[in-house]
Amino acid sequence: MDQVRIGRFIAEERKKKGWTQKQLAEKLNISDKTVSKWECGNGFPEVSLLLPLCDELGITVNDLLSGEVVSWKDYQKKAENNMVEMIQEKEANRKQFRLTLILGAVSLISFITLLIVVCLYTYVIPLPVKIVLIAVACTVFAVGILAVIEGQQKIGYYRCAKCGKTFVPKFWAHICGINFVSKRYLKCPCCGGKSWCRKVMEK
């Protein structure tokens, strides 16, 4: 789905109604920052908000996902295309997530291997070479871990255990959140509660 196009479409339909972002937000019981995020293409409405948003704007969910008002003639085709795109996005997120985990594992193995080599051959390897190997090991490990953290944060979503809504946490909130397998202890930006949020690949 083209979030930028959908965001522009939401903005256009809102302006046709003569509403500000704040007025639309009040009708949906959300913050105007959330509406602004949608319209800038930096986010997408929660599943629970799709129907209320479309009802307020006087459009269909198919129109929203297409980023334009769909004629009845093209309605079925657009609906099918939107469903396929959502499935493809979910699969792409899963593949990217797996790749970040593999990268993290490779980085960890490389780091441990280089440290073992330095420790086992400590009397054979000259000091300058040891320093270079340790620096390389630390760099590989740091890059791998950062890639995993960023991948876990940006790929897919976290579902709040309290309100059931999905969100993408901010970078530092994600890093500081305690992680346990596929769950992370995070503060939900929707309800404000802290809970063990599950990692999901789709909204």
C-alpha cells in the first residue's frame, strides 16, 4: 500500500468536509498528531479505525486503501488488488524480519569466533593484530545488533495487550523495553498503558 498516496487522499477528503485535523481527530477520539501522521504518509489507520474514518469522510474502505474514489466499474478489481497487496506486505515483513535475525546471529557468531581466536592464539598473534581483530569483532557485533534492533522496531508492529491496537514504538522506547521472545514491554501510544506487547506482521 502507498501510505503517502493514502495520506494525501485522507487530507483531500477531510478538506472537502471543511474540517481541520483536530476536528477529524475529535470525531474519531484520537489525537490530531495521529491524523497528521496519516496525512504525511508516516502511518496508517488502525484496523479498528478504518470503518469509523471512512464513515466520517463518506468513502469506502476500498477507496481508502486505493488512495482514490473507486468507480463501481473498477470496485471488484481494486478490492482484489488491495487484498493481494496487504498479503504481500505481510509476507515481505516476515522475510525482512527473518533476515534481521539471521544477520544478528551471524554477527554474534563472528564476534565470538574472533574473540576465541585472539584468546587461543594470544602468544602467537602480535599486539597490533590483536587490537585490529578485537576492533573488527566489536564493529561487526555492533552493526549486527543495531540492524536487528532497527529491524525489530520498524518491521511489522507491536500489538498492545490492553487495548489491542497496533503501533510502531519509537527507537529509544524499543531499546529500553524488556524483550522476551516475541513480546516486548512497551507503553502503548493509543491507551497510554504499559504491557507485554506481541510482535505482529500486520495491523
